[in-house]
Amino acid sequence: MTDPATLTPRGRRTRDAILRAAEEVIGARGFNGAAIVDITRAAGIAQGTFYIYFDSKEAVFRTLVEEMGRFTRRSLSEATAGAKDRLEAERLGLRAFLEIAATRPLLYNIVEEARFVAPEAYDAYFTGFARAYSRNLEAAARDGTIRAGDAEIRAWALMGLAVTLGERYGQRNPEADRDRVVSEVFDMLERGLRP
Amino acid sequence: MTDPATLTPRGRRTRDAILRAAEEVIGARGFNGAAIVDITRAAGIAQGTFYIYFDSKEAVFRTLVEEMGRFTRRSLSEATAGAKDRLEAERLGLRAFLEIAATRPLLYNIVEEARFVAPEAYDAYFTGFARAYSRNLEAAARDGTIRAGDAEIRAWALMGLAVTLGERYGQRNPEADRDRVVSEVFDMLERGLRP
């Protein structure tokens, strides 16, 4: 496998075509239902060419999970850049996450399937998010923007809520009214359920 | 395949041995990593006997998902039977759910893998829960036990949070302090994050 950093522009385009084809084929059929030949056919390249870029179907799969991680982090950090405080950042972050789930449904599938296909990549994905999330919640509790509480437990709870809402009101239902979903959820998260 | 309702006591024991072996083998290796022969070997029966009870590996898998659904519903309704109001029922329900995740980690894996292996069973599982959950939240909002809000969106948000916390503080970490997790999460859910 060639180190991606040493690829020519043409090599980078081919590698990218393989990744997009793999997203489409594996995301739609699942890891076990997708063969390398399906990926190379969708990418319009010879089967042997695949191995110049990736060692195996597992390798291209792991690369997609890592790509989804980078893409999600970048999207969230762009979406929350102008937030005036943590609660607004949470709200904008959830809104952006639901949008990612709606617009990249196959990549969303791949991250969920990683739990079974590439457990280390799955763990790295969520543990990385949880760590960054906890730090943000901790800082917000310190400066009084949110009430004090266990940042790590809150981070996992909020991530879990986002993942399922992303599936329900994004990935499987791109027509859902996501602004309303975010409003309802934030009414609960900011003010609580207690009457 | 024999209708389970017509089985003799001995037949029921054999069917149950197959289900427990399938839970263990599929839960540990994943659906694609587990062969029927692994299941029959673990159950201590001849391979042909399997087909008296189930048509395929998919069939035994779907039965496990349905079983997990019944088991979870029964556990939650037992756990919440004595609750004085909806918020207490939510708290007791989450506590019981984390315990299920800690004590039946393999069955938990199977429900999550159903998303890819038996999507209709997965949908039925979560949609059934969401419907019952929404009804409870709606009734509580009507009688003023919780603040008014969209019951369906809240139900999916709360289920998502429970699924991820179950994975994190139950299935993967049976030693976690689940009482503390539930306290922290309910502090957020009841009173909200706003300072």
C-alpha cells in the first residue's frame, strides 16, 4: 500500500474515487455484502489498482470511519464557532450533526457498522469525541455557563441522544423538521422535564 | 420448522438450549463470524436437530432480538411498577436498563447488530419501545407530572441516551457505578443544564 502522503495528484484522485465508491457500496450493502470487485467497479478502476491504495476491504473501511470522524469534527467546529456560550454551542452542534446524518446517510451507516467490523476504529471515534465533549462541558461548568455536574457522564448521554436522533430524524428521514427536533430537545436539556 | 407452541417439554428445552448457545456464539463473534455448527456444538446437539427448531441462522437471530425485546419490556415494567410518578419511573427504568446491559452484554450486542442483520426486527424493537414511551410521556405531560413537550421526540432522545449509556456503563463496563450515572443523568434531565 502506498503512503497517501506520497501520492501524485492523479493518485490522490484515484484513492478518493475508491473511498467514495466504498462509501456508496459498503454503506448500502453492509461490510459483508460488499466485495472489493463491487467497489472497484463502482470506482471505474481495475481490481488490482485497489491494492496500490489499500491493503484490504477492512483498511478502506477503517479509512472511511476516520474520514467520518474528521468530517464530523470539522463540521461541528465550524457550526459552533460563533456560539455565545456552551448551551448555544450544544444547540448548534446538535443541529449540524442531524444535518450530517441527513446528508451523509451511508457514511453514518458505516460508523455504526464499525462497532462490529472495526471495533478499535469505532472506539477511537467515540472516545475521541467524548474526550473533547467532556472538556467543553467541564469548562462551561467552571465558568458557570451550565450547572455543575459530571462532564464525562453528560458527554456520553448527550452523544447517545445525538446518535439516535441523527438516525431517526436525519439518516432515515431526510425530510424531518430538524429545527423543531432541536428546539424540543433543547427545551428538555436546558430547562429539564420537571414541571 | 416446528411451531414453538406445539413443542413437548423436552422440545422446549432443546429449543432453549439452541437460543442460549446462539446468544453466546453470535453475541461474541458477530452474526457473520458464527456458523450454525458452532451454535449446535455449543448447545451439545447434532447439526440436523437445529433445523427442527429454526429455518436458518437469520431465524434464530430474529428470535433472539424478539426475546431481548420481551425481556427488556418485562424488566422495565417490573422495575417501574412502584414509581410514584413519571420522573421516578424514568429514573428506575434507566437504572434497570443499565443493569440489563451489564448482565446480558451479548444479547445487547445482538440487538445492536440487528440493525445490519435483521433491519425489520431492529425497527420493530425500537419503534415498539418508542411508541410505548411516547404514550407514557404524553400522559405525564397531560397530568402535569412533567412539563409539556413533544413526546415522540423526547422518547427517541431518551432512548438514544439510554442505549449509549447502557453500552458505556453497562455492557462494556459491568463494574461502573451505575447509581451515580443515573443520578447525574437525572439531575440533567429533571432540572436542565441552564445555571
